[in-house]
Amino acid sequence: MQDEDGGAWHKQTSEQFAGFVAPQDDKLPSEVIGTGRAPFKSTCATADLAAVGAIAARVYRPYDGRFAGQALDAARRAWTWAEKIPM
């Protein structure tokens, strides 16, 4: 999950284990899991997003240029955030 500022949270999950259901069928309250202190986003999660976004941009470029561009933009914003706010 990437914030508008480029940082990323670790994950979003249900408060309790929902069982073996598809994500869209999980109707339990959900939580965003972060670092426990402001800004709650982490350099690790953000750098992971940057790496995966860059790979996705390269892989999808021949097939879906628009998606590849979005992935590259997300990767660049994540990398910029990670350099500015190392945690």
C-alpha cells in the first residue's frame, strides 16, 4: 500500500484470521500494519515496493505501456521517499 507521498506500509489485513476466503469476501474489520510510530510507513516496505515496481515496469512495458508507466512512477516515488526518510 503506497501513500501519496511515496512511502509504503507493511500490509493491510483483517483484525482476526478470516479463514480461507478470497480477499474480496473478507468482511472483517481491517487494520493497516506499520512501524508503530510516525510516519508508520517503513523504509523496508517502501524499498520493496520500489524494487517490485521497477521490475514490473520492465516486464510489462512490451505488453501494457500504461501499466508499466504507473509501476515505474510508483517505484520512483517509493525510492525518493526511502532516501528521504530512512527508518
